Amino acid sequence: MKITKLAFLGLFFWTAFSCVPSNEEVKMEKLPYYDIKGLLNLELGKLDSATVIKTSRINGKEHTEEVVYSLQDWKEEFEYFYQADINIPSLASSYSTETKSDYLIHRLLPDSKGKVKEITIRYVQNYPASVFFKMKEENIFFTSTTTGEFYISQSSGKLDHYYVETTQKVMFLKPTNIKISGLLK
């Protein structure tokens, strides 16, 4: 009798939790915020095998090189921008949205939790000219602040330059500052 009750209980929990979709599986009918992932996929698709002058600076030491990126390399280079996309169901009512002149701004509401604090999109002639984000994560041992921005040339209609900068501070250690920037040829 115990095995039957245990099996029934196990079957109940399996049925109850196996049908719950994860955040990645849920598709929203209408995106509540600007679709950064969609814009990135469109713009990075134009850059396969493009050459970029990349500058890396780690705690003040700078290194510049010329690199040719594949589409996959571009997606890895822009990983923080992909992480800044806030169109997931759990964040659907976590941000305020305002427009000022040529800017669309999403800001995390004071009582909401999220690592993306702000996203600003600047438009020129109804097309994004730049996208900026600010992320911050912190707990009692660790603080990380990351900002990034990419710019789209109005004359070429392609990505022109970008940067991502992060500062990380672990308790009892000096902060680490990393900045990656790129200028497309």
C-alpha cells in the first residue's frame, strides 16, 4: 500500500511540474519592450566576415588588434547586449517606458528586481542610431556594473562602432575594470 501511495504522489508531482514551460519556451504575443535581440540579429547578419579594429583595456593596459569576425564571433562579442534584452515574461511589468525627443528609454521600476537597470535607444529618421544599456548586480561580497553602447551609421546603414565596459569589485580585492571597443572598417 505504501508503494502505491508513493507512486501516486510521485506521479502527481511529475504531472504538475512537467507541464510548466521555462522562460525560454514562453512566447509573448507582443513584446512589451524594445526588441534588442531582433535588432542585433538583423545588424550582425550584415557583418559576417567584417573587419574590426578591436581595443581591449584591462585595468589600464591597452591592446589593439585588427580582427575579422564570423557571424558567430559577432554574437559572442555582443553577448552583453543580448543579455540586456528585457523581453522575458518575468520582467513584463518591471520597467517604465518613456520617450523624449528621439529617445526611447526603459528604466527598471524602483520596487522591481532585475540586473538591467536602463536601456536607451536613440532614433534618427525612425531607425535606431544607437542602443545603450546599463546593468548592475550586487550582493554583500560582489558588485558588477556593466554599460555598453553600439552605434549604427546613418550613411552605410550598418554597425559603425561599439563598446562594453564592466567594473567588478569583490570584497577585499581591488576593482577590475575591463573595456572592449570596436571600430568597423
